[in-house]
Amino acid sequence: MISRPTNPLNLKKILFVFLCLCFYKAYSKADLIHFEHLTITEGLPHNTVFCLMQDKHGFIWAGTKDGLVRYDGYECRVFRQSENDTNYFQGKSIHAILEDSKGNLWVGTQTNGINFRDTKTGIFRNLQDNPLFKPISKKWINCFFEDKKGKIWIGTIGAGLWCFDPKSNRMRHFDRANSQLKDNNISNISQDENGRVWVAASGNGIYFFDNKENILSQIHATEAEDTDFASFRKVFFPDKKGSLWVATEGSGLYQVNLLTLKTRRFSIKNGLTSNNIMSIAQNKRGELLLATDGGGLNVFNPQTTNIYSVRYGKKQGNLNSDALFSVLIDHDENVWIGSFNGGVNISKAHKTHFESFTQTGTKAGELSHRSVLSICGSKSGQIYIGTDGGGLNLFNKNTKTFSLIQNQPTGYGSVVKTIFEDSQKNIWLGYFENGLSIFDPKSRRFKHFRYNPNDQKSIGENNVWSITEDRSHHIWVGTLGGGLARLDNLEKGQFRRFNFQANNSSSLSSNDIMVVFADKNDQIWVGTDTEGLNLFDNKTEKFTRFRHQKGNNKSLSANDVRCIFQDSKGRLWIGTESGGLNLWLGKGNFEHFTTKNGLISNAIMNILEDKDGFLWLSTFKGVSRFSVDTKQCLNYDFNKNSYFNANQFNQASGIKDQSGTILFGGINGLTLIKPEEIRFLEKKPRLVFTDFKIFNQSVPIGKLPNERTILEKNLEEVSEINLSYDDNVFSFEIAALDFTDPPKNQYTYKMDGFDENWRVTNGEQRLITYTNLEPKTYTFRVKGSNNNGVWSEEKTIKLTIDPPFWQTWWFKTIILFVLLGLAWLALHIYTTRREMVLRQKVLEYDHSILSLKNENLVSERKILQLQKEMLASEIETKNSELVSKAIQMAHKKEILEDLKEQIDDIKNAKDADKGKLLSNLKSALATEIEDENSWNQFLFYFDQINQNFTTELLKRHPSLTQNDLRMCALTRLNMSNKEKAVLLNITVTGVEKSRYRLKKRLNLNPDDDLVEYLRKF
């Protein structure tokens, strides 16, 4: 119980603290809104933003002092007048934007009237040439509004109010001269639930259009002390509870009861920071967000009428300007605020922001050093922070301040590597190069333990990296370089050492200990710097080693163990510096989780569990929230979620405190994570095509300079694209319009007909390029996700690449017919000429052949005639000789008859005459003997004429006699039997018998023709 203070000074102190706490609580509401900034650095053409609008696709449109901007979460596309575009978009100072119910865009400029973009074509054109809009073509267009009937209301500065009816294509004008308007400066137009159109003009009062009477009527503030809406600019917001809220530039905020038309005013007296309200919007909680010129953002609760403000601040994440012009709440409840010279301030409704603390050196109660090496949450609720050179800090979560515990000796233990609370509520501190200390929170005293090389029972090394306690209340200490030590005697400071032994596989695998952990089964796990994981058996005092084995996906993923954690279900998790997260499966087996599974980094420095069972993993690149059940991750980049470079977290530096808040220590301070405040957007993002390029040049809508049209309408409306064969390098630029954290949005795409599998890219590579695709029809399919892994619907574009004309079917058909025609013509000409030539040649040839034949015939005839004549002459000669010989033989008989008579005469002659007669006989016989050779001569001549007849005949029939040969020769000459008989000097009967015998010798049948047979030889 706190006693009542008796000292007035103490009362003042308490009152001061109370007021500070009240101020803190009031301001903390404002601090819940964190802003990112879209300025000229991010692509805005100017940092003064007059108006904001979100279209049906999800794009954010901003009207600036130097052009219109379309923002997709990644980049700004600027539209403004240029020297080369005078027929289309004109003007650059944009004060009003409207997307009508048909998707057309109306853009109001300060000096160039209205720029209109038809949703079908997607092309901006200025309406100066339209007769209906020509009267305001050079006017300041200040606001647009489309009523429930589709009429477009146009408010101007100086030219009054205009109403365009697209159905009838008629324009109606209201100004001071023809209506109830008291001023021609129109700042806003709106419509209530009853259909009344409200008009804000400069000066007192506000106006509404009565559809029944078709006239403008004016109302005034009903309270006497009010200033009657007096201001140059007014903005309406009709809510769904029967009120019209009127924000004014000068007299604050008005609430108009739409039933009674009674008013109520809220101003600086009621808590507004400024009466100059430029814009108004309402969030889902019903709060009105008021953008003021000079007072920042005011948040007004209509039910409680409470107001808090968000103001300009130098700290990153604050508003960068108090001069605000416009406020927009988009489809996902993100808040967009246009400012004067501050660009656009964006508060993202579904982006989680984390509280961070670092050392700046500018105020009291900060960390004593920016790098937090160790954290310990005690059972009493105290949070101890160990720093890298600043000693031990005590963190007060309520006041969010740090105090230095300074009871240590000067210069002792400034680098606190690890902190541990034992079962006796003692705080153990492990230092770099200064050993081990035990701290008594009650007495705030320290006891120290140092390495003594001469004492084997001292701690093994002064670099203490990890501390734990087993069920026997033994304190285990892991040192870097000195192995593992167990405190056996606290009073004497005696330790039992366990070290690496080169020849003992059951010893500790390394003396460089990074983490020591006692699990729920009282097993001691030891993680080393580079030699894997060890499990200590208390009974045998032996270690079992677990190391990474290449090719074994069940072994430890890496040997650089940095943290060990056991979750609420008893599962043991091991974090490594290079191999990601490991789940112990038992029997030396592990399951691995790395960046391939979605982790933000493979360097796991600490593991903690929230009340919902999610694991929080601190790394060198941020934090991952890991779902054990689904194996999915949510990743948080602390460079973007906090306001200093806080991505690199230190090893084993983290706790979950009694409230469930997770605290991680890093090289740049302390980060607090409240898991229950993590924000999610489960809505599917809308995927859009933001650009289409050929050869890295954006393709405009409409006709190109070469009269070719590729995009006939707005790219968001395109479903088919036709390209030429020579458009062989083209790109799609895509965006998932979730603005929570666009760089973390993911994309997957596939070109059916070209890509075999889906490809994946991220928010930093949204330009998808294809080159040298074959001419045919493809389908480009793409999906996008938000940073929470919620995927959009698939979007497709049919892409047809036309072949070159020489590859088209019609050209090929024409060429085929032409070639066939040419081939036929060539063949016809060729055949015609060939026929003519052939005919000529044939004629010439025939003539020459005929001539040659004639000559040959003449020659042959001459030769034949000569041969015939020679043969005839030769035959005649030979036959003459043969006949002569035959005649000689024919006379042989006569000669022999004569010789016989001579012999008879000798017999009868006288002796004196006998001698003479004998001499004559002898002479006659000699002559006959000489003539006997005539047969031989006959046969010789016969063979010459008849080609060796006798020789060839004897080869086949060697048994033939001379008489047989004579008979054969005479038979071949086809002589008659009588002639043969005369020549052979035998009878005809003898010839026949000789012929018979000859057939037998020639092996002929009696019926065979002897002459025919002999002529073959």
C-alpha cells in the first residue's frame, strides 16, 4: 500500500507524472497511426497534392500541382500537358478527379478545363472542342460529382455550377445571375440519402438542389453564435445516420440534421487543432478523418465527440506536413492524405508496425548501448537487457524507459552476452572476456566467477555464451573456447568441465559453445559454433553428436547451431546460421525448413512461441512467423516496419514476457512484437496490367505513328493483343493492387504454348519479358498475392503473334498457285521448245540417218556386190578347179579303160612291138599316178572354200577314211549319185551303199538328211 505523501513537493511530482501519463495516453492514440510517404523521391511530379481518388480497378489517382498521377503501389505514372500532346491531355494543376458509373475519368484543371478519359479507349482528350463544355474550357474546375441519376455536376472557381446530363446530352448552368447562388466559387458537391444534391459555395450558408422544384435553395446555421458556414471552401460528407457533415476552411466542422436541417458546430474550442478543414472522410469505425490546413489530421468520433490529432513530426513514420489538402480511405481502409509540399502520407490499415527502441543519445531513459545482445524476463516481471558495451539495463514496459544497473565494478562486464534467471530467482550474467556473474535482484549485488588456468575446477573460459539449469538445479555454462562447464559448488565456485577430446567420439564435438539448453526431459543439448549439435547423457556422461551429412536430408541441416527451443507440445527446434530451422524427429533425424519453405532468412538467431502456437524466428534479415501446422510463414522486414535499421537480430537475444509480448534484441536496439496486434488482409488483391511494352517502350493506346494499332482500349480492359512477327521483344508489367506492402507481393505467371511450368517473381521484378516467340496464338496467365499470401483471381490475355506475310496461309496459297503457274508455264515453254528442237533434231537426224543409211546402203551394196563378185569369182575359180579335178576324175575311168585296152594290146602284140607298148603303158601309168594326187588337191581346195570342212569333220568323226571324206565333200557339193559314181569310179549302187555306210559312221539315223548335216561343218 502506498502511503499518502506529506511533502508538497512530492505531491507536485506525482501530479506532474500523472499529467505526463495522461498526455502520453492521449498522444499514444495518435501514435497508432504510422505513415509512409509518397513524394517526388518516389515519383510524384510535385509534393503538393490537391485531390485523391481510387478507381474501380484499385489504382490511386492524385491531382498535383504538376500533373495527374496514377499510382499502383510501385510507381507513379504521370499525365500532364506536353508540347507533343496538345490535342489530348491539357493543363498540369489538377484540382478534381471523378470516375463516373461507367468508368470514365473526369479530371479538372486550374486553367484548361476538363480532361476526359473514355473507359473504352483509355485515351485522355480535353473537352475544349465540345460545344457543351466550351464555356468552361479555360476555367478552374474545382470539383465533380455524379448523382444517382447519372448526371455529372461540375463546380468551378468563378464560373458557378454546371450540370451535364449524358442521357439528353444537355448542360445546365447555375450562377449568381440565374439562381439562388450568392457566389460563383463552388468547392464541393454531394448527395444525401434522400436524393438532394448539396452544393458548397463561398460565403455564408450552403445550398441544396430540390429535384421536385428544380431549383437551388440555401440554408444557414441555426445557432446564433455560429459563423454560418462562413468560408471560401467547404466539403460535404453525408453519413448513413441522417447527418450531413460540412467541413469548412475557416469555421470548423458542422453537423447538419438532414431531417430538421438544424446544425451543430465543432471548432478549435471543441478540440480541433485547426478550423481550416480541407477534406473529410469516414472510416469503418465511424470516425471522421479531417484533413486540416495547418493542424494536421484530426480524428473525430461523432458518437463521443472526442477528437485527437496526428501532427507533423520529425520521427520517421509521422506526418511529414501539417498542411493537408485531401484525405481518402481506399477499399482496404488505407488512409491517403494529400498535403502541401509533403506529397501523400499513407497509413496502411493492414500493415503491422512494431515498436522499437534504440540509443539516440538525445534523451534520458534510452538504452545504454544500441546493440542488444541478451534479454531475460524474470518471474517478478522485470526485463533485463544485456548490451554490447553498455552493461546491464532494466526495461520498464510501462514507461518504455531503460535504467542502467551500475552496481558492478567499474569497467566490469560491459558486454553482457547472455542472461538467465534460475529457479531461485537469481540472475546469471555471461560476459565477453569477463566470465560469469550471479546477480541478486534484492540486494543488487554481484558475485563473479572467472577462468583460472591453474584451477581445473574454475570455469573453462571467460567468454560465456549461454547458461541453463537442469532439474537438479545445476547451472550449465557454455563458453566460447572453453567447452561446457557445470557448477557443482556455488559457494566455492567449483565447476566440472566437459571438453572436446580428439580421440574420443563420445566427448563434446567442440569447445566453442553457442547455446546450452535443458529440455523437459532434463536432457542437456549443446549447440556448437561449427561442429553441430550434442546430446549429453547424465548417466554415462557421454555425448552423442549430430552433424550435417551431405546428401542426407534427415541429418542436421548445418553445423552452425545458434539456438534451441522446445515448444508447448514438447517439440524440439534447432536454429542454425546457414541451414535454417530444424525439427528434431528423434533417432538422429531432423526435418528442415529454409527460405525455400518461405522463411525470410536461413540464419535463425532465436525461436519463441506465442499463445496461438506460432513460432517467431529472429534472423539476420527480419522476423518470420512460422505456422507449425501449415508450414507457412509471414515475414516482417523491420527496415520497413520500424524506424531504424533493425533487421539484423543477435543470437539468442529474445524472450516472451508475461503479457505475451515478444522482445527481440538486434544490432540497432530492442524490438517489441505483440502477436495479437498482427494485422491481416484476407481479401484477394485485384491484379492489373500496368503497362505493355515492345522493345522496352510503352505501347500507347490508339494508332501508332505508322498507323498501326496494338492497344485499342485501356490496358485494364484489354483481353486480346495482336502483335506482328517482328515485335519479338515484348513485356507485361503487372501489379497486385494491395498497398499494404507491395514489395512483398508475389506473382506467378505462365505463357500457355511456351512455358511448360508456372514461373514465380516478386514485387521487385514485375516486368515480365518474352523474346522470339514463334508466330501463333498464346494465352498469358498471371496471378498475384498480397504480402499475406492471399492470391488474386487469375487474369489472362490472349496473345496472337501474326506471322510475316510470307508465312501466312494466303500468301503461301498465292505463292503455291504462282509457283504452279510458273512451273506450268516454264514446263510448257520448255516442252514446246524441246519439242521444236527435238523435232528439228529428229528431222535433221532422220535426214542424216536417211542420208547415212542411203550412203551405207550404197556402200554396203557396193561392198556386198564386190564381196559377191569376189566370192563368185573365187568360187568360180575354185569350182573351176574342182570341176576340172572332177572332170579329170571323171576321165579316170576312161583312162583306166584305155590302159586296160593297152594291156590287152600288149598281150596280143608282137614281141618287137611289146617293148614299145610297155613303154607307152608305163608312161600312161606315171601320168595317172600323178593324177592320183588330184583328190588330195581337191580336198585341199574344198577346205579353203568351205572353212576347213574336212578338218572339223575329222575332229568329231576321226574314224572316217579318205574315201569317206571324198564322199562327204561330194555330198556337201550336193552332187547326184550318178555324178559321184563317175568321180569315184564306182557304180550308182556303190554310191548308195557308201552313203549308207557313211551315215552309220556319222552316227546318223537313216532318215536324217546327210547333206544338211554336212553343211553345218
